[in-house]
Amino acid sequence: MVNGLAEQPTSIYGGQAVIEGVMFAGRNVHVTAVRRKNQEIAFFEVPRKQQQNRLLSILKRIPFVRGIVGIVESSAKGSQHLNFSAETYAEDETDQGGADKPKEKWSLSMVLGVAVVGALSFVFGKLVFTTVPAFLEGVLFEGVFNSMILHNLLEGVIKIALLLFYLWFISKTPLIKRLFQYHGAEHKVISAYEAGVDLTVENVQRFTRLHYRCGSSFLVFTVIVGVVLYSFPIFHWDTIWERIWIRIALLPVVIGISYEVLRWTNAARDIPGLRVLGYPGLWLQLLTTKEPTDDQVAVSIASFNRMRELDRELRPV
């Protein structure tokens, strides 16, 4: 377990918030810890397959391709942990029963919907947030002016506006707010680990809930990259439907480039003058993360420590 101040980070870890908990992904295992109603912490541990498809391993090393592969893979694996947290939450709510049970079931369904969309935002959700703004801009501003660049900029503005409204709206529900608090707890633990400090609640709470490698930052970069890419003359459109199909066809390209931009901004965050490139993503995280409680940070630390412990035990010989 991560206890010593002298221990320095040797790996880049990632994770995601789940219902009443946090999942962390290690080199050899994925671990989720969730807080149950009785205050106990339940764990869900899924070892990574040691033998990986050779083609998949190669694709993960190719720039602009590795982002797409990684996102699809992490979304598939993340859904397992979301299901575990949802089932645990539902079990606790069912055991409690009471007059509020129908309301809680509705809330759980809503959380599951949002969580799944969050996990698949780079696949299904990204498709929706790509096509709808293009359609709306075409309907509202068709024939108003002829500048393709201006059309693309307005499309980007609409996309950002819809994304901000969506995040603001769902963050008003109590359960989603807690999900975002666990998201903040995940970031704090990662930042504390990368700083090489002892993972105690007090130490972890001193760190920011914002992180350069967050998937929320990725969403911002897809908008920016899309505006630039769509403005190339080769991607000119004549009808709104051509425009939408071009957006769908270019979606893998946008994702691949955006992933590389995210990696680059994270690598450049300590270079004076370049860390500002990551600011748009950090600003979006002001909506997708909330300040966690000490109990939530404790769950995140438990998940991370258990992941690190199993990572060492399952290390290939």
C-alpha cells in the first residue's frame, strides 16, 4: 500500500467516478471501491488479461490510433465497474425500503443513464454532441452568410453551450452531484500520488480537484480540433446532410487528434507559457468535479491503495 513519503510515482494511473465510489486502473488490475449504506467499503477487482491480442497491442502504440483504441477499451471496462456500483447501490436502497423507494429507483435509473453516457461519451455521447450542433447551426444560420469557417465557429459555440447546459443541469440532482464529488476525489488522489506524498485524507484534500489528463478536458479539445479540421476546404459541404455525414466520418480523426493534444498538454503543463493550453479543459472540470468530503476521499484512497497492492501481486514474472 502507498504509505511512505519517499515513494515516488513510477506509473501513470487513471480512473473514473462510479456511483458512491471510485475506480482506478492499474497495469495489471482495475479496482473499484464503493461506500455502502452501512459505511463499509466494498471492492470489485478485475485483473487485466496477461495475454493481449497482438494487433491490439500494436494499435495502442500508434499515435492518433491509440486514442480511439484506448477510449473504446476503457469504456467497455468501465461499464463493468459502473454496473457493480449500480447493483450495490440498488441493493442498499432495496434493503432500506420505505415510502421513498419509487423515487430512489427513478433516481437510480437517471444516475445509471448519465453514468453510462459518461462512460461512452467518446462513442455514443460524442456522436450526439457532434451531429446535433451541426444540424442546429445549419437550420438556424443556413443562407445567412457563406463563410464556412464562421459556420464552423458557430457550430463549436453551440456545441460548447449544449455541453455546459447539460453538465450544469445534471449537476443539480443530488446523486449526480455526489458522482462529481467522487470525480474530484479521484483527481485529488492521483495528484497526491504524482506529488509523492503520503496518501492520507488530510494530505489528499490539500490538492486540487482539477487534473490535466481528465476526460472532461478531452471533450473541450474535440470541439477545438473539430472546428479547425472542419474548416479545411476539402471538407466543404453543400447540404446540411452532407455536413452531418462529414462530421460522422471525421469523428475517429477528431478523437485521435484530440487524444494526442490531451497527452501533449499534460506533458507540457510544467513548461512556462504552455500550461495555459490545458486551461479550457480545467475550466470544464469546474462543472464535472465537485469538492469531495473526507469520507469520499477515504473511499478513493482505499480504491487506489488496493489497486496498487494488487498491481504488485499480479505483476508478471
